[in-house]
Amino acid sequence: MDDPRAWLALAGQRFRDGQVVEAWEACRSAADAARDTGDTALLADAATTLRDLDWTPVRGQVHLLCVEVLARPDGLDPVRRARVEAQLAATRSPWEPVSAPGTPDGDPQARFLALQAEHADRLGPDGVARRLAIGGEAVGLGRAAGQAEYEAWGRFVRIAAWGVLGRRVEIDGEVPALAEVVERMGEPRWRARLGMVRACMQLLDGRFADSAATAADAAALGAAPHLQVVLASHAAVLTGEGLPEVEARVRTLLDGAPFFARGWHASVLGAMGRQAEAEPLWRAVAPHVGDMPRATPEWLVATSGHARLCVLFDDVATAAGVYAMLEPFAELLVGGPADTPLCGPVALDLGRLAWLLGDRARARAHLADALACAEAVHDLPHTGWAHLELARTADRPGGAEARAHLDAASALAARLGMAPLVAACAALATVTSRGPLSPRETEVATLVADGLTNRGIAERLHLSERTVENHVSSIMRRTGLTSRAGVAALVVGRPA
């Protein structure tokens, strides 16, 4: 149109006809013309032509246009400024306080770079509160300076921090706010990031197929390949699906990866039942678990993985140190950047480690906390695993409490399609329903509880070492246990 204000007249007519999205498109055309000509008054009118926008898909975009108008240095007449400020307040997210953008002090770019530098120094779990504040400052700076990139980065940082803190309500408020900024930017890089954030949230909800599809869309937009592998490996371990393909991709990534990535590979191999290949990797990593810098984004995720490997390989010696490293962060969820998955409550790892270390009361307390944490954040996969661990560690195996937890775990596993959890629930149900062991297996288990190795048991019972290995494997399979310490607990009635 020759007259840009004709777009606003068209927008008004479309809005009155109930065509909200089409009306906003006309406003955007007027706004584009205003930017081209430097007409701040026209830009303000484009932001205020539509009104009463609650529950419409354009509310957030109108809000961002108001932010842009108020950040322009050429100013507005008092009437238009009052209108834009009112529209800003009317279209704000209900998850955020009313605020108008201020004027940035000094050089906004220099301040943004300083925030990013400080964020890089606060990546460990003990820096999560400061990261949240840094993200908030970046959001405010972006609005004040009219820089959508700053706001998008701040939202991204805040989503990651809220995730580790287990605050799902806040996450679900930040993600739509990030989406509105990304829509305004129109950059494929940020669209890919947003897609990975959404895929991770779907994974938290146990929506494995939706998550994979969303991640594939993000990959098409240019999401980093290694992020795809991280997401796929987490889903594969939970569902049991696609593990061979994931293992091959993880193995390929090991070339040039940090030393501790071997623990990631060992976890995937362990999920496949390939313990003979996984154990040497773990034995290489285990002596160095305390050497990983805590201020790295991978520390919490890697240390959680080390906890699971301690349990898998009955590594009591390493478990004590890993427990001590994780215990200060018992209230957190395991997570890294917002485009990587949340991996369950730290308390779940602590409960398993405490059980392995022989502290029943502490294990039960941690596991109860883990269940509450997982439920609060709607982490359905780890809610299921927490129920199973509470059933497994119950004071009365087969009692009412144990059965309730086992039933809850079984129902979630079946509904979500988590084959490993289904199998673990079935194994535990078999144990509690008919008694786990034959006389010979009971004899072998008793000697395991006495601390004998397979060779020592073979010598005591005049059996071959291979036969003893088969008995121990059968005991673990029938009981659903994963360690010799667990077998000992079954025999002597104490936690592993």
C-alpha cells in the first residue's frame, strides 16, 4: 500500500471481523514500514491498534512491539507513550510482574558480554541461583536496549536454572515467553534451540515419540548434532528402544571428547546389558570421578551417571565419594543447558547410593524426596523409577506399601512404554509373590553375603567358576537386583 496507515485501517476492520491473526499481520506490515522510514509514531500506532488481546495468539508479539517502541531513542508524544505503556501492561505475561523497559546504563553490548562471561563462571550446581539472576538481568537489558537476542539468551538461561531447581510452573511460563521472542527474531538458530527445549520438556512428560519428532524438526533447523545424541541416548535408556543406534553414535562422539565421556558410553552399554564392555570403561573412569571440575555444565549430569555406574557394578568404594559429591545438591534435578534433558532428581541417585552403602534409613528418606521432587516437576519417567526403588527398599517386601509403589511404577511403565522399568517391575513382582531362590541359589547367595568371590564360592561348593557365575546371574535376574550387595541384602535382611 502507498499509505502505510492504510494497513492500520485494514487491521482495525479485520479485528472487528474476528480475524485476529490477519489483523496482526496488517499491523506488522505497518510496523515494517515505520522501521523503514523511522516513523516512531506509526510504530506506536501499530502496537496499539489491536486491544483486548487476552487468550489470543498475538498477545506476546504485540507486547514485544511495545517494548521495541519504548526502547527507541527518538521518543514519543505523551499521548502515544501513555497508550503504548498501557498496552505493554495489558499484554504482559501473567507470569511476570508489570514493568516498563528502562534506559540501559552505559554500553548494552558490553554489559551483555559481561553477563555471558559471569554465566560461564557459574555453570556448576552451586551457581544455579546466580545463573537465574543473570538470566533475569539479560531479559531486562534486552528489553531496555531493544535487543531481542539478549532477551532470548536470558530466557534460555532461566529455563535451564528453573529446570535444575525443579520449578515446572516457572519453566512453563518462560518457554512461551522465549517462543514469542524467537518468533520476533525469526532466526533459524534460535528456532532450533527453542525446538530442543520443547523436546526436552516432552521427554520430561514421558512423551517419547513427540519428543523425537520435535527434536527432528529442530535438527532440520540446524540444532547441534551432539545435542540430538544426548537427547536420543537419554530416551533410549528410559525406553529400551534404539539403543544399538544410540550406542554407535555415542561411540563416534568419543573421538576428541573429554575423558569423562567414557562414563556416558558405559551407561549406554550397561542399559544394553553389555556389562563386559561397560565395566572396563567404568574402571578407567572411577579413580578420577573427583577430578572433574565442578564449575562445568556437565558435572552434575556426569556425576549422576557415575552414581548409576557405582550401583551397576557394585562399586562400594567409589560410591562413598560420589555420594559425598552429590549430597549437597540433594534438592536439585540433574540437568545442564536448557536444550539438554533433565535426568531426574539428585535424591534418586543418593537413595540408590545410600542403599548400596548399607544405610537403609537414609536411602528411604532420599527416595521419598526423589518421588516428591519428580511428581512436583511432572517428571513421569523418574516418578516411575522412584516408585520402584521405594518398593524394592521397603521394610516389608510384599507388604501394602511395597505393593502400592510397585503398582504405581508398573502402571507408569506400561503407559509410557518404558520397557526397562516394565521388566524391573515384573522381576520384583516375581520375587515378592513366590520367593526368589532355589535351595542351591540360596546357598550361593549366602556365600555372596559372606563376601566370597565367585572363585571362592566355587571352591567351597566344589563347583566350576562358570557354574557359580550362572547361579549369581540367575539370582540377580530372578530378584531384579543389580549388584552383589543387593543379593547380600536379600539373604541377611539388611540394605545393600
